[in-house]
Amino acid sequence: MTRLGDSVARTSALLAQDLSSDKTVEQLLTETKARRYLDLSDLSAKDQAELIARRTVDVLPSVSRLAERIEERRAEGRGLSLKLGIDPTAADVHLGHTVPMIILSRFQRMGHDVTLLIGDFTAKIGDPSGRTAERPPLTDEDIAANLAGYREQVRPFFDFEKVRFRQNSEWLAPYTFPELLGLLSQVPVSQLLQRDDFRNRLADGSGLTMSELLYPIAQGLDSVALECDVELGGADQLLNLQMGRKLMELRGQQQQLVVTMPLIEGTDGSGAKMSKSKGNYVGLNATAEDVFGKIMSVPDRLMEPYLKAWTEWTDEEISLALSRIEEKSLHPMDLKKVLAGEVVAALYGVDAAMAARAGFIAQFSKKSFTEVESLPSVDAAEHGGETVATVLTKVLEFTQSASAARRLAKQNGLRLVVETGTGQQTAVLDEAAATGPLGEVVPRVLAEKGLSGTVYLKAGRKIAEIRGL
């Protein structure tokens, strides 16, 4: 049995046990934390290719061709040469940025060689992938600062000491205009305009600069310069990566294989990609407690993609855990606590994960909200004229938008909780109530239900006291 097989056997045994038990969870996190550093070089080429493919969107031209390339390089006494391009466009990094690094770490532990390409030249253009508007260029100082922050925050997921770093200004800066024109004469414009976001912007009458149009060419020239076996990128990078294959073919080089990773949905469950602009992200520089709580706030349906994205669990292990939920031998909340622990353990270690778990349980297993420290509040006298959705969005910042608040209400996730000396009573706020003024909606619902006591507004798992009624 392979080293991975041994680990899977131990983990599967733990997953079949009581996952509400701190002892079991700590053993599980210890095992899966160790797996992040497990040597995978004893896997066959076929097993390596399939293990990578299970966490990707595309492997082009095919998974079998990836296995064949691994075998070819083994016969030459070396591993694959892999490339991941990084455009350092922000100083703060979130969990979504780690997805390709985790895949790259697996390649690295399989015995393959990794080059991280710092897009210091292309960052000044701005990759338009998935964007609806032009992106401002960055300065050299911006790029240096962002790269330093990126490396420090992603370090728990990837070994930066075992990679080569290259900067694409090495070959793009001296590239001459005649060389560029000669290359462009071989690339159809239709190929550059295949992007849906480009076509949509042109149809809307929005701007599309020549620098953005040429971005895929610049990225393709990176592939020509490095001559790697495999290039990784997000699913939204597919056309850029394929341009690399095209330009390598034009230069008579062996074409790179393309591996794309999924774009992970944000924590708010709206369907939007995790991003800082949407506010639906988990920052890598957040505290262990904040990371744990943020993961616990996600909808249950995101557990499967999150387990695939940020743990070392195999498909079989994930299926085992999810089947236990279907069989009602495992509560979804217990699995979500394990997921949150996995992420915190990766960032801060198992001890920190168990401490964050204990803190979360202590806070949210209270029989009364009055026992919870530092609970947010909203003053109905001050904000009574604003809609419930507005209060949730702009005052409490519980939801990202008024429409998100309405969706939450439509899903029965918006409630009033009234505490008395004898317990709690709950009233569901429907979508119509979410659009009404707080100062009118709350008294009306309380009167209709005959409720009185300390009143709390509960949005999903977020809670705030309503004062001044």
C-alpha cells in the first residue's frame, strides 16, 4: 500500500467515529494536517494524474496524456516541469487564492519541479479574466509589496523553498515591436475575441483596450520562454493557457498541458466567486477564531466543494462523511466544525484549531443570548425608519446587500428571537418583512405573535440585539 493509502485507511476509520467528540476530531486533524506534507512520489503515473484530475476543472488535452508525460519524464530521470503565473495584484490574500497552490503542492510532493512566474510585466497590463471593466495598472512598488504579502500568507499551504522564481519582464521587456507584429500575424483576432467577457463588454459599448486584448499573447510568451510541461491556472484562465499551447506550437516546441482549477464560491452562498470586492471571503491574515467562525457561517451545500478545495481528503473520504449525513448518523454542523478545523489547522496548527473549536462551541451553545459576550446591537429608535434589509446590510453588516438579505428571508433564514425568563420564542420574517421599516415590522410581528421580552434579530447564524423598542 502507498503512503497515501495508509493515511486514507487511518482517516476513514476516524471519519466513521463520533465527529462530535473533541478527541476524535483532534486525531483526525492531526492525521490530515500531516497529509499536507506527505510524500506522494510512490504513486504510479496514472494514480498521480488521476489524483490531480479529481480536483480540477480541465486537464488538456487529457488525463491520460498527463500520465503519459509523467512517464516520459520519469524515463528521463526527472519530474514534470510545472508553471504557475502569479500577478501580484493585492497585498491581502484570501482562501480562494490558495486553491492552485494546494494543487501545485501535490505536484511538488509527487516529485515534480515547480516554477512560480511573477508577472511583474503583465501586472502592469492587468489580466482581464472574468472582469467587466478595465483594471488599473500597478507600479513596481505595488508589485513588490503585494508579492511579499502573498508569499507570507500562502506559505502554510505551499513550500516556497523548493521552487524557482522567474519574472516575465526578463523576456517581455526586451521584446521588440517587429517581433510582436510577426507573432500577431499568425494569431487570428477571432481567437483573441473568444472570451465571453470581451464580447459582453463590446456589446455593452464598454471599453476594451489593446493592452487587455494582448494579455493572452503576453501570457503565451511566458510559456514559450519557460517551455514547461504543464501550466496551471483558474478555470477563467483557460483561453490564456490555451494561447500558450498555440504559441509553443508556432515555435516548434512540445506543447504544454493545461490544468485548470475551479473558482470557489464565496461564503455568503450567493453564487458569486470568493473575492474581496464581494466581501464573501476568508482572509488568510484573519485570526484563528475569525477563520473558524467564517467557515461555520457558510451554507451546508458548500461543505463538499470546500472540503475538495482546502483539505487533503480523497473523494472516497468526502463521500463517506456526506453519506453519514444522509443516513443521519452525522449532523451537518459536526462535519462543518471539522471543515473549519481543517482550514484553521492548515493556517495555525491543530492546537489553534481545537482552541477555536472550543471557543465557537462555548459561544454558540449558550442557552441564552444574554450570556454571549460582545453581541452586536441595533437601536430601533435611531434606525427604525430604515428597512430591515438596510439595517442588516449597512448597520450590522450581516449581509452583503439588500438583495442578499431578501434572499435570506425567502429561505426562512431571517428571524426574530424573543428571550424571556423561561426560554426563547421565534418568529420568522418573510421577504416582505425584510423590505419594511425596522421600527414598524418588529413591533407588528411581536404583537401578532403575542411575544414580549428581549428581542434579537437573527440572520443565518449572526445575531444582534434590537434595543430601543
